Amino acid sequence: MTVQHFTPEGMLQPAPYHHVAVGTGATHIHVSGQVARRADGTPVAPGDLAGQVAQALRNTSVGLAGAGASFADVLRLTFYVTRWSPEKIGDFMAGVEAVADEIGLQLPMPPASLIGVEYLFEQDVLVEVEATALLG
């Protein structure tokens, strides 16, 4: 395996992600911001944060697979969520948990950031996911 995830003693625990990832290898993979759209552009789960998180992660998985990688190779995830507030964490995590087994996303997740933004490129887009992976 080219990526090792862990949370050292003395860092905030529990968290829904690991705090540290160590990657060794030569091929870097960057999956651009994925949203809740099917390949033909059809929106998925309008107005439903959990549903959009799940679909954006599915799309991220497709991008990783296209490069010969999986979530096991992911060093870091970045989530952008529109009009974020702490009360939304339950819906956000419900979306992650709903799809984790399907796409091979281990929980806790790799190191991750959740960044609140006012809006994304279209009004109905609630979340965007970016991934960085490493292959040996």
C-alpha cells in the first residue's frame, strides 16, 4: 500500500477522518471537484445534502478508478459545502456513511477538510468533493 492513514495520540479524537496521511510512490492523482451530477449532467438529489454528498463521492470514485486508483490510495479529501453551518454535520455524515461501503471509503476517512462557501458554480449544487491520491 502506498498510503498510510493514522491519528497520533495527542490529536483530537474521535474525528470522522484521520489527521495524517503518509504517501510513498511516484504517481500523483488529483480528482477535480465532483458534484452530484450523472455523466449526462442530470442533477442528483436536488436540495438533499446527504444525497449530494453520496453522489459526489461516487463520482470521485469513478475518477479515481479511471486513473487506476481507489479510496485506499487517497491522501486527502476536500469538501466544499454551500451555506455551511454546524447543524448540517449530521446530514453530511449520513451521505458519507451511506456510500462508504459501496465505494470502498474506509471510515474514519483520510485527512479531510470541510470548507463552507456561499455558493458553488450552480444554485442547486450543495457540495463539491476533491481528492488527492498517490500510487506507488
